[in-house]
Amino acid sequence: MKKIASEIRMCAECPLAAERKRAVPGDGAVAAGVVFVGEAPGYWEDVKGLPFVGSAGKVLDGLLEWFSLSRKRVFITNVVKCRPPENRDPKPLEIATCTSLYLNRQIGLIKPKIVVTLGRHSTAYILSKAGFENVDSIAEFRGKVYSVGFYGLAFVVVPMYHPASVLHNPRYRDALESDFQLLKKELKKRRIV
């Protein structure tokens, strides 16, 4: 994982590298049973080089704590490893570059039992490995569990709203908490907690 992180920090494979302060490889346990995959780093992630350390990270930390999960026992990363300008959505080329060079290798190395996708872009990418196409809205996929085969691995995917959604619209809080309840059931079922 250190080698992958070093490659990410040096990467200049797409235009995002030119504007970043720091690339954000990911953080957490390499032997994690659960990997959280967000969309892209935000302002504070770009500054600190760590995933989910801004306002959305505080929401995620609160949910992890509420469900007795420690950041040290999970791995947290993003589909795209550099911040898109003005926090715009990642472009298809950026997603294709980062996933093929880095995210796929990270998941392959960790071999998680559960992948939690946070937001539309991570859900669309991971579920594309299960044959789902045109994932335009997270709403139709969240609240369910999907089995995915991925480069010789088999794991389940639990799609969720991105924690930042709660910051923009508090009505998503209940849905996010419900999704974490579903995650907790999957953790128990797979004896991860």
C-alpha cells in the first residue's frame, strides 16, 4: 500500500495533478474488512493529503463512532485521488485514470468483505463491476446490498449518500443513519465486528 500511495503522490497522469496541493491516496487499515470509497478529495483533503478530514469527514466520523467503528479498522479512499477544481464532479477520464491505476489495486490488496460507496460516482464505478450501467442517482441504489465480483475478489457493496449531502440538506441524515444500520447488519453477518 505504501508503494501505491507513493505513486499516487507523484502521479501526473491526468490534468488534476496540475492544480492539486496534495494527492489523497487513502488512509486506514490495509487488512480492513470494510473499504469506504468516496468521490474525490475536497478542500481540506487537498490541504492535508488525507481523506474525509473536512466537514463531510466530521459527519462520517460521527457515524463511524455512533456504530462503534474506528477509522483505524477501516480503509477510506476516493475514486479520484486529486481534488477537482471548485469541487466539481470528477470527469470520466479522471475516474478511469485513477481507478485503473490505483483504486482497483488498493481494493485488490485489501481484499475487503464490504465496500461502502459514498455518493453517485463511487457507486456508479463499483456497481459497474456487477453489470449495472447508468447509475445516475444514488437514491435508487442506496438501502440495498449488492454482490460484486471484482478482479478475482467477491464482496458486497453498500451504497450510501455522501456524508456531504447531510451538510447541504439535513433530510438526508435519516437515510444515512439507516444505511449505517444496514452496514452494521452486514458487518455482523460477515463477523467483521
